[in-house]
Amino acid sequence: MSAMSFQHPCSLKRIVALILLLLVAESGCKRPLDEAKVRAELEAKVRAEIQAICDAENLALSRRDPEGAFAPYANDWESIDVDGSKRTLADEREDRKDVFFGLKSLRATTTIAEVKLLDGAALVIDRSDGEMEVVSGQTGRTVTIRSAVVAEVWWRRAGSGWLAYRTRVLSRKRWVDGKLVTSWTSNER
């Protein structure tokens, strides 16, 4: 037998089956649980946990609380924008200082569209919608900016919670004073 065809006796499928049997035994059920049902229940639980984290982040943003806004991000977090540009957590922290400086109000919502669990991580597709009023540093007048972003976010377990560690922006739209802005560069956040 070649080294490439060797399979460890504790394959992932066997481990999942063992976990399911332990869950059945612990719950006192008389019949085996359906693997799809267990997965759906776990994904629903993770969805609720991550949705609560996103809601807390949005609340922190509306309160101009940078530490609360960055709480759900791992230190090694990075984002890849639609145009392929990459950003780190340090980049985001620096940009938000500028935004918070001229910010009059901010309202944001995040809706989780999909959750997939993969080896201790969760792949989440979410949509974030926001509206903020900012005093323009150039003109001194108030500008209303609306945005709609769809992103693929990788989350990993961290203690009893979750931390986002990779984001890939799938689509982004922005309106300034009601007019759609068609050109977008990653440094215009």
C-alpha cells in the first residue's frame, strides 16, 4: 500500500458519526439523530451567535466606539475588496479614526444570508447596509452616504465566541447624497 492511499482509522466521517452517537446517548434519545438535522441545528446556533456579534458591532459603530467596533476581529484579520486590494485590521483602525472625526450619525444593519461550518470555522455570507451623515472636511457641509456590501466572512472559534479573520467583499455599492457612485477605490472608505 502506498503512502498516498493510506487512510487513518479515525477519518472525519467516523469522528462525526462518533460525535452524533455521543449526542444521542447524552440526550437520552432512543433513535439515532439525523446528521443533516444536527448540522442544521448547529448552523442555526452559529448563525444566531454571529448575528449577535454583528449587531453589537453595529451598535458600537453608531456609538462611535472603535474598540467595540473592532472587538469581533482577529488581530490577523485581512480583507480583500472587490478590486482585489487587501486591507489589514491596522488599515481599518486608521480609516475609522478619520470617519469618526467628522461623523454626525451612523446606522448600520447586518443580515446573515448563509452559514457553512467547516473544521472549527464558519463561512458566513452577509449583507451590511449602512447610512451615515458626515461633515465634509473640504466643504464643511453635511453629506449623507449610504452603502450596501455583500461579503464572505470566515469566522473561527475563539474561547467561547467567534472572531472574524478573513473577509472577501463580493459586491459593494455606495450612494452619496442619493447619487450612486460608480467608481470606488479601496482607500475611499
